[in-house]
Amino acid sequence: MKPEVLQVLLVEDNLGDAELLQELLEEATGSEFEVKAAIRLSDALTHLSENNYEAILLDLSLPDSQGLDTLVRVQEVADRQPIIVLTGLNDEEIAVRTVRQGAQDYLIKGQLNGVLLGRAIRYAIERKRVEMAMRYALDQEREMRELKSRFVSTISHELRSPLTTIFASADLLHKFSSRLNECKKGEMHQQIKAAAQRMNQLLDDVLTIWKAESAEQPLIPVLMDLKQFCRDLVEECHIQLEDLQSSHRGESDRTIVFVSDCSSCPACVDRNLLRQILSNLLSNAIKYSPQGGTVRLELNCDGSNAIFRIKDEGIGIPESDLDKLFSTFYRASNAGGIYGTGLGLAIVKKAVELHGGAIAVSSEIGVGSTFTVTLPLSPTFLGNASRTVEEKS
């Protein structure tokens, strides 16, 4: 069997030592080593940014860096590669400090031969792989704990609030039904209905996320005109917006506009998932624009993709929240006073990914946010499509 070839970066300013180490690696058995040499830390950092090495042999005393600081600076750009420190000093204290800092090994140059050096590199690579696997597992466990915590917190809070409304309204109707006029009874029945719908929507969102996470969400693409679909959706949003503004008098007016440079835009997409994508984004744009303003839905086609942009003039999203914005049950830090579960954008991202598309966001506090969704137009781009149905006219 042909031995594996391992790419090694040797950082050593003593040319004699560098030549000797390369000769030792040529004598090593079990693996072949391709060595790239650097005599300065700056050169090493450049090599690490441009190439992927399996291991790094590092002398701590270089012309432009000395001691443990050399190791730290290399780790900053190569935290996934094993680093083996090479030194001419047989100092146990420094050796312990070096390993504590994260080096995989500490080798004395004068005590090496080809077999020992080759074995040390292979063992360091394997230890680093185990370390990275353990780090990944710990990260996954931590994320799962955080997700469970957010799930329990969100579900308990979002279910308790509508349940309180239902219990209070039902209790009032039971105790004071004879004293309430029909208009007041109608308002209470409407409050109960709205609270129940809110709970039902929350459970639907949780089920949608669960199906997407467990790969049980089918993709059923149909041939449809995206431009007409957007027109119809915006018209539905206008009706909902009028109801919202009539029930919350005193709030600033919001408007929704749809613009497109396409005469028509036929595409093969999942109608229900597309509705979830655009409805969630438009709903958020309205909800997070308490001071009013215009919400724009833009549709453009570039030949192979449909590009949707949803722009608002709302409160914006802090830059520190953007990386986690599409995580399940995560809400932006400035959204505390506005109702939400942290599920909408997670659902949007899953629906976009099922189509083989992409979503991006840009935002500025106090100015507004823009969400850009790119979906392929052709069914040949849909890797997970279960079946394709041509929509009836």
C-alpha cells in the first residue's frame, strides 16, 4: 500500500537544523512528508493562510518572534492543525508550559531520528483529530442545551400568555354573562379565538421546524408565476394590515408595495414553502416597523434564479445578532417588546435550503433591514424534490 503523503510546515531559522530535520523526515517510515520551510514567523503565517498543512514543526525562537508568543500567534491562524514545538533546550518547565498552551508535543532536536520524528508527527495529527472531534461534540452538546433552554422558555412563555387570555375571558363570560351586552361578549369571544389561533400557530411552527430538522418535510414543486403569486400575497397582507391598524389605533401607518422588473417569472417551486418564506419575512417587516413606513417586496429574475428582496424601515437588527438570527428560538436583542417566538426566520431558512437557495440579511439600527432570498427557477436545481406538478390555470 502506498504510504500517505503529509504536508508539513517547518518553521526554523537555523538553516543547518532545517536541512537536518528534512533529512530525518526523508528517512521516516509509514508516511511520506512534503515539507515547506519558513525562517520567519511572518512567512509562516503567510503560508498557513494560503495552504492547508497536516502538521506544523515550530521553533519558538525566530528572528521576528520569541518564546511562547510564537506558539500563540501560530495558533491564532492554525487552531485546527497540530503544532509540534522543536527546541534545542531540554527544559522540562518550558516543555510543560508549551503543552499546556496547546502544542501537541515538545521535541529536543538533538534527540531525534527519522523514525521518532515521523511517529511524533503522525501521533500529533491523530491526537489533534480526536481533540477536534471532542471539541465539535462539546459544541454540539452546548448548542443543544441552549436550544432546549430557549425551547422551554419560549414555549412556556408563549403558551402561558394566550392561555391567560382564554381563562380570563372564559371566566368573565361565565360569571358575568347576564350583565354583558352582545358587543362585549363578541369582543371576548374574539379574544379567545385570537389567543387560540396564536397557540395553534406556535404549535404549527414547532411542527414545521421538527419536520425540517428530521428531513420529513417534503418538497412538492409546482410550476407557477412568481410575479402573480407575489401580487396575490401582498394583497392578502394589505387586508391583514388594515385589520391590524384598525384594531391598534394610534400606531403609525404602514404600507406594502410590490415591484418587479419581470413581465412574468415562471418557476418551479413549492407553493406552501414559498408562502412561508415570504409571509414570515413580510410579517416581520411589518411587525418590526412600529413607527410605520413602507415595506417593499421586490422580485427580479436573472435567468436561472428568482431574487426576492424584502425591505423595511423598521428598528433594524444589531450587528452582533446577525450571525445567530436564523437559529431556532433566537430573537434579536432589541426585539424584547415585540411579540415573537424566534421560529419564523428559522422556518424561512429551512424552506430556502430545501429549495437549494440562499438567504442573506443586511441591517442598520434605526434605518431598517433587507432580506434577500435567492431561489433557483428550474426544477433541475431542486435536489430534494419529491415530485413536480404543473399548476392548473
